[in-house]
Amino acid sequence: MGWMINMNGNEPEGAGEFHRNLLLRQRDVEEQRDRLDTELANIVRAIESIEALIPALRSRYSSPTQGGTPLRGKGAVLEVLRLAEGKWLSIKDIVIELRMRGWLGGDVRDPDAAVRVSLRRLNDDGAPIQKGGQGRTIEYCFFSSDAPTEVGASEQVPNQGGLMDPP
């Protein structure tokens, strides 16, 4: 039902209130639209920032291959330790890195055990890896003759398997 202006040019009763409410509603809708526009612009900027990081992440987590297939087993474990040269990594740390790089096969039921086996095989091959740790946490570190480690090799004694144990 619409309002009509009466004969003396005045608005009918209630028309002014209706008009005020309509203007208030319009203002609320415009404010909400402005807030949404600002939020959308923030989201677009965040996406652009993430997109700018993608090349760096790809290069950090790119998968070296052996004959065209991603690294697996002891080759992957050795590469993770080599990339973290001089830093001590627990088996859990190594598993996390393997997963992030796509080097841990989906068919591996017990990743921790698989890493332990790989470390044992690397030791058998004479890979430059130290074993150390405190308490129940065992850590491993790749070292080369010219790279210092967090705990010097002189502070560690080789065990029967040839890996370095804590002093």
C-alpha cells in the first residue's frame, strides 16, 4: 500500500518514519558493503603474498630424484640430513622433513622404523653421520670435515656400530 500526499501537500501520518527507517537501512547496507569490500581487499592481498612465496617454497621443497623418481629410503634420509648439515635432527624431525618433501612413500606403515633402518644402512655404508642425544631423544647430524656441528666430534665416542654416541 502506497502513501499519497493529501490535498494540503502534507505527507500522510507514518510516512516520515518509514522514510527515516528506509534511509537508516540503506546506510547500514552501505556500511556493511564497505566492510566487506575492505575484508575482500585484505584477502586478495594475503593471497598475493602467499603466491609470491610459492617459488621459494617450491625450490626449498623440490624433490631431487634418482633416475627420474623421487628420493626414497636411505637416499632421502641422507639428503634431509645433508640439507640440515651441522644441525641435530631427531627421527621425528627427519620424518616431518621427508613428508614435507614428498619423499616418504604412502605405503610406509611405520615411518620412524623406516628412518631407523635407513640410518642403520647409511652407517653400514660409512655415511658421515653422527648419532647423539640426551635422555630418550636420539638425534642425528650430517657432518663433513669442513663443517662444524653443534656438538663437536671430539666430544663424542663411536659406538660398536660406528655411529657417534653422546659422551
